[in-house]
Amino acid sequence: MNNKTPLVSVLVSTYNNSETIEASINSVLSQTYDNTEILIIDDGSEDDTYIKLKNFKNNKLKLFKNKENIGLTKSLNLLVNKATSHYIARHDADDISLPDRFSFQVNSMQSKNYEVSTTRAMNLTSNIKLPGKSFYLPKKLVMKIKNPFIHGTLMIKKSTFEKIGYYDERFYYAQDYKLFSDLLKNKIEILNLNKVLYLLNMNNNISTNFKKEQNYFANCVRKNINP
């Protein structure tokens, strides 16, 4: 492993993202950080998402397909197990990673000796910076109310992921909230970078389409109970 530019495995799970998948994956391929593998799993899409993914001709891409839709949590855990890297990065199939995202996160984590980092993002529709004011509040305090981290911006050492047992598959939704809660409970500090490195789609996504379900699972995290 090159200590200065360790391999980063980028995990992308996609389901019916035909309209956004090409721009989303191109943003990952356009990173200034070159030492990456991009692991993409099509979670039983019913549109032409998988066909568009197969049209990419790049040896960084490793494409997988679920026979049926199993959900984001299990799909991401499948990809974690296939990752061969030092760092794992998340990226959602309807979002955009800005070109220097991975480079900035790797450099920041190495220089500050952190195992986990996230960044701020910009809402693609409203151009509002996220998180907002809560970014400046103590994260353990905010966690009692909501998830203060942008899941798509996550970068984490694979060894740290293994240590906490990956995503909790009991959480079909709010798996990111549970993950960050598990990290903090294990006294793993999260470097939350005050730089916009991600463009976040807030329309027609899991959070908006399944708000009731998300709230239920998020409440399980807040109350520390199993769903």
C-alpha cells in the first residue's frame, strides 16, 4: 500500500437511477485522487440503470447485480466485503462528488490521524449548505435529535468498519444514522470537514419517498432500541 495515496474503494448502490447514474458515476471517475476502485451494485433495478452502467468502459469499475431488490443496507454490506482497500468511501447514485473530494478527505484524515471523515454538502436544488447551523453544535448533542452527518460523504478505514460490524442489517432505513451512532458509542471520533465537497439530491430519493419509514428507524436509533 502506498501510504500517501492508499486505495479507496467507492461504494455505490443503485436502484432505478437511470436519470442520474451517468452524471453521478462520471463525478467519481473525474476525481483528482486516482487510486480508486468503484464498486457498484444494481439492487434489482426495473429501469435501464444496469444497461447504462454496463456501457461504462473503465477498469476502475466493478459492477455487481442483485437478482432482486434487497435494500441499501444489505447491498452496501455486500460491497464492503468485496472492497480490497485501506479506505472505504460512500457515494450515492443520484449525487455528485466534487473533483477534489477524495483527495481532500484522505489528506485530512492522514494529517489529523482520523479513522472516519465526512464533509458538508450543497443541496442541488436550493443551493443551501448542509448541514446548516447544526454543523457547529456538538455532534453527540445533535445525534439525540437527528443525524448531523451526510452519509454520501462518508470515508472510513475498512478496518474500522470491520471493528464495528459494518451496517446493522436490522435497519432497513436510517442505516447511516445507526452507523454513526455505533461509531460514536465505540469512541471513534468523526472528522466533520467544513468544506462543501458533495452535491446532494433531495428530490425523489429514499429520505423523501419513505419519510415515515425513515422516521421510525431513526427513532429506534434515538431510543437505542431494535426495530
